[in-house]
Amino acid sequence: MKKNRQAGFATRAIHDGQQPDPLTGAVNVPIYLSSTYVQQGIGENKGYEYSRVSNPTRDRLEENLASLEGGVAARVFGSGMAAINAIASMLKSGDHLVCGNDLYGGTQRLFNQVLTGFGLEFSYVDTSDATNVERAIRKNTRMVYVETPTNPLMRLSDLEEISKICRRKKAELVVDNTFMSPYFQQPLALGADMVVHSTTKFLNGHSDGLGGVVVCSKPEQAEMLAFLQKCAGAILSPFECWMVLRGVKTLAARMEIHDRNGRAVADFLARHKKVKKVFYPGLAGHSQDEIAQHDLAKRQMSGFGSMITFETGSLKNANRMLKKLRVCSLGESLGGVETLISHPATMTHAALGEKGRKAIGITDGLVRISVGIEDLQDILDDLEMGLAAI
Ligand SMILES: *Cc1c(COP(=O)(O)O)cnc(C)c1O
């Protein structure tokens, strides 16, 4: 390897933070199940005092994820929502946030039903048009909070454009990068100030643990978030840190297959006569808007991923299809090795109400699929069988 060249993504995923245990040579990071640490004398310790404050297994995961997103540091939390709550806790009563209008349902619930009670103010706009963001920014706007692509309609927002607006207006840009993972999209390199993930999804990758991470571009952010870990205690357990460390080792390999299968499934659906519309950043589309979105996808992401939404026409059609599936499992969540399929109107977006869903274009016939890494033909055969029931 040439000197000064940073190691590639897959190498960093396997080695950064995952160096062999100095005591035994164990290839895998040990799980330090200790709440407290013996001190050598008053004020003398080996860098660890109490596991809410810091834990060696957690440190290793934070080092690894900071490297993958290209940040200065990362802080992990007990779930994606705990990570998002920690970000909001960096603000003060009276601060204002500009947010995407179709954020993850749980994020909207936290913002609207909990944090407004503590004096934070939120405006929701369609961030796929950056001028909407600029117009919504006020004197007290401290943060712009964006997901790209969005769930379930896969709308993209131009992170470079929005980050320029944020810099000019002195607001911080926070990006929820859960859908793309750092393998396909690197918001910090595009000018974002912080990145958040539900590690529950692609990073852990096996649907067997919850977690969240905030990756920081500045040391002050990391310090503040470490303080919040200590004060509020919503940390990720050592065992689950280890699960994510194991999961990320195969992130590059998994994402390649997710993307390959995702493209093929999107193509199949787009050509299927029972499918009325397909939402996927990898499809070119025909309208000016669709072409612009696809161009942005090619510019901003290095892959299109495996999240696809499609229109079956009605709730009845969706249900007929879903009941026939055998390989694809009906369930919430995404990003696991198995193909998961969900019905946004009654599952992830039920809380929005019919009116709320209509306002952002979520119909009763929409089905969202998180394409897994099974054999492609088995996924396609399963979908063909399901669609035949419509
Ligand atoms: C799942 C998810 C979250 C919440 O994460 P949890 O780990 O379930 O708390 C936040 N944002 C997005 C985009 C998600 O998909």
C-alpha cells in the first residue's frame, strides 16, 4: 500500500477499532462486561472508571464507525431514537429546527410529542428542494435535520446544496444516513456537520440488535455527546457494541449484494404490469423531476441501495400480494440480510393519520421492500407469485 493513502472502506470496516486484543491476541474485540474498574490510587486509573462514562468495547465501536463515516469521533446509543434524542439534547429551549417533511415516523413522534414540550420548535418542509430549507430558516434556527433518501417515497435531498445554506445561515446540518449506510453515502464529505444512524439496520445488518450512533465532524460535538452519554445514560451495551462490530465487518460485502439485488428487483417491478409505480433512486424515470432526482442519486451516492417502494393500487391488492409471499417476510424494519417487506400506511406511517399520509403522498396501496441478500431468483420468483394474486 502506498504511504499516506487511507486504507479502503472494507479494510477499515474490518480493522479500524478492531485491532487484536493486546493482552491475549484475540482477533475479535473482547466484550468488557464490567460496570466498574479498579483504580490504582486516588485519581489514578487506566482510562476507565465506570461503564456509563466509557467502556473499552464501546470505545472500539465508536472508533470504527467514526472511521467509516469519515468523522473525528462517534458516540453510540441504545437505539437510533436514543441517538436522535441525544442530538436534540444538544439544543436549548427556544431553538428551532428545520426538518424534512417525511422523516422516519419515530423521529417525528419524538419531535412533535415529546420535544416540543421542552420548548424546541420544528418546521417541516420538502427538503428535496433546497430553497424550501432556506426559506424556513429563522433567527433561532440551530439545526437542519434531513433524511435522504426518505422513507418510503425515496425522495433525495441535495446535501451539498443544503450544507452551503446551513453554513451561510450558521445552522448545523444533521443527516440520518440509515438507508444508505456509509458504504454508499458520506454526508460529512458533502458538508454535513453530524451523521446519525439507526445501527439496527444495515450497520448491524442481521436484525438481531438495536442501536444508534452519532458521527461528529468536530471534537466539541463529540465532547458534548460524551457528556450526554454520562448524564442521560442512553448508551449501547457492551454486548450490542460487539454485535455491531461483528456486523460492520461484512458491511461492504453485504451492501454490494443488497445493491445488486435491489437494482434487479426495481427493474423487475418497473416492468411488471401489476405494478403501477416504483420509487427507487436507481431508476431513471421520465419527468424532469425524476431525471433530476436520478442525476442527484448518481452524484451523491456511490450505489442505489436496496430500499424500494412500489404501488399496488389498493390496500386489498397489497394484502393479497403480501399474504402469498414466502421468501420475503412481512415486518417492520429494514437493512437485514433477509428481505423484509412492509405496508407503510398501516405499519410505519399509521401514526400520521390518513390526512397526514395523503399530504406527503403515501397511499394505501404502497408496499416497501428492503431487499435482502438471498439468491436473486428466489426473491423474484416470490414477488412474481405474490403479484399474480392481484
Ligand atoms: C429505524 C430508524 C430509526 C430509529 O432507529 P431505532 O434503532 O429503531 O431506534 C431512525 N431513522 C431511520 C431512518 C430508521 O430507519
